[in-house]
Amino acid sequence: LSGPLKVAVTGAAGQIGYSLLFRLASGALLGPDRPVELRLLEIEPALKALEGVVMELDDCAFPTLAGVEIGADPEKIFDGVNLALLVGARPRGPGMERGDLLEANGAIFTAQGKALNSVAADDVRVGVTGNPANTNALIAMTNAPDIPAERFSALTRLDHNRAISQLSAKTDAAVTEIKKMTIWGNHSATQYPDVFHAEIGGRNAAEVVDDQAWIENDFIPTVAKRGAAIIEARGSSSAASAASATIDAARDWLLGSAANDWVSMAVKSDGSYGVPEGIIYSFPVTTHEGNWEIVQGLEIDDFSRGRMDATAAELEDERQAVTELGLI
Ligand code: NAI
């Protein structure tokens, strides 16, 4: 690899953007030796605010920041990008039904998928953070037929990190001792954070915890509803942690996951573990130089099966809804 990595960020003037851009620019993605060039997409009314953010980026004098371009035209901003982090999305407004939300976001991710398809670099990887992330990724992927489907993923790394953090707090184990965490399914309240295949200091995490009631009534709902708890406490949604997870996910995708561990990534299902083919579903994956592979051979008991199927059913419903809207 040589030259700066061209990284597009959409919704760059938003809350997540305000944390994400500075991390990307300071070398958190690829380290101090590989500069990045930022391509920042926003809607017209937010471009002035984005100019202010760029002034602050300039003022940091980051040695790893090779350049910044901003604009509202995806065909210009995505030109030649190696990595596209699709963060900008339409939040659910008052009185908005799920169908309205899927439709509003459908318009955004259809256009962005098409633009990536025509102008992104041949090696582009596309990570979707903007919600509903899994289905937005499905829409972008379907509208970019020339980009291999495995180049698209949706972010469940924040859920993965939250699960590690909760397990660490429960067991007093350092986060570095906790391996093989899995988030299955949708980045939504139906997600299934799975401790049964996780390890703490090399031992099975569920055995270390030894408290099924805590797993069912505390751990799983706490991880799944953490986003709502943060809104309740902070008055706005998680932003710095979402930015951090967006970087973790992209870094591991490009550079590879750690030996003897895996990460959670929502990717196109190939039918592994009986998950319906074609939906963007979070699996345990290992990554290597920009490619991912679903971890195979995990034993799934009835408890896990039920939860994995429930979150798959929600994603199938979302797929059905966007199919009916003509978005895919
Ligand atoms: P925000 O509302 O502060 O920022 C979103 C930005 O996107 C706004 O500046 C808006 O102008 C921009 N935008 C809207 N449409 C656009 C378009 N067509 N092209 C380019 N930019 C566009 O929201 P925040 O807090 O930064 O969150 C962004 C998204 O990330 C939300 O959908 C949120 O639900 C999601 N999220 C996902 C998480 C995950 O784990 N997957 C965690 C936290 C948030």
C-alpha cells in the first residue's frame, strides 16, 4: 500500500462525525505511517457547519492528514475512495412510522450505493453506521452491483464492545482477557449478544459467569438497549463510542482481526448457521487484509437458536419492506 488512503465519511457534520473525523485524521485507523485523505459528504444545509469542522481539523495540524475535501455530491466525494464510512442517515422524526424511516433512508442509500458503484476505487470497502444500519447496507449493496457484495458491512462493533465492557464489569476481568464475543443479527433491540462462545482468560465465559438469570435478564437487555440508556442519560445518542467502534471495525477489516479471536460484523448471509441468505446479519467473523470469513462450526443450543432466529426474522421483515418500496 502506498499513498494516502482515501476515506469518505457521510454525515460528517453530525455528532458521530465530530468524533470520528479527528480519530481518522490522527492515525487511529492505520497508524502513524499511513496518511489518510478525508472526503466528507453532507447535505447542502450542513456544509457551512462542516466547514467549521474542517477549520478545526486544520488547526490540529495532524501529520497523518493528507487532505480534506467536502461537498454534497456523492459522485464527486466518493471518487476514488478506498473506504466509505456511511454514517449520515435520516433520524426517525416525530410521528414517523418504520416504513417512512426505511423510505427516507432508502433514498439516501440508493443514491450513495449507485455513486459508489460508479466512482469508488476498485478496492473499496463500505461500512454502514447510519441506522437502520443492516438494511441501509443491504440497500447500498444492492444498488452497487459492480462492487462485490462482501465489500459491504453494517456496524455491530459498538454492540460487541458494549458486550465486552458489560462482561468485564461483571467478572472483573480486563477487557483484553475477553475474546470471541459475538453479536448475532440486527443492530437493534432484537440483536443477540452471545456469551456462550465467548472466553474469559481462556475459559468459557458463560461458565465463568455461572449465572443464567444475569445473562438473560441483565446482560442481554443491557447490551441491546444501551443506546436508549445513553439517550436517556446524555440527552443525545451515543456518538464518541459509535465513532470509536466505527474505527475499530474498519481497522480490523483492513488490517485483520487478532489471532485466536474474532469480531462481530454484519455481512451478507451465505446461509451459515441457518440464517436466511442475502440479509445483512451480524456474525462472528475473522478478517484478513480487507476480507472476512464467517467463523464456522460453533454449536448452537436452543436458547441461542431462538434468539438468532428472532433477529433474523426482523431483518427479513425489513428486507420485505424495502423490497415492496422498490429500493432493492
Ligand atoms: P446526527 O444527526 O448528529 O448526524 C447525521 C448527519 O448526517 C447530519 O449532519 C445530516 O445532515 C447528515 N446527513 C443526512 N442525510 C445525508 C445524506 N444524504 N448525505 C450525507 N449526509 C447526510 O447523527 P449521529 O449521531 O452522527 O448518528 C448518525 C447515524 O448513526 C444515525 O443514523 C444513528 O442512528 C446511527 N448510529 C449507529 C450506531 C451503530 O452502532 N450502528 C450507533 C450510534 C448511532
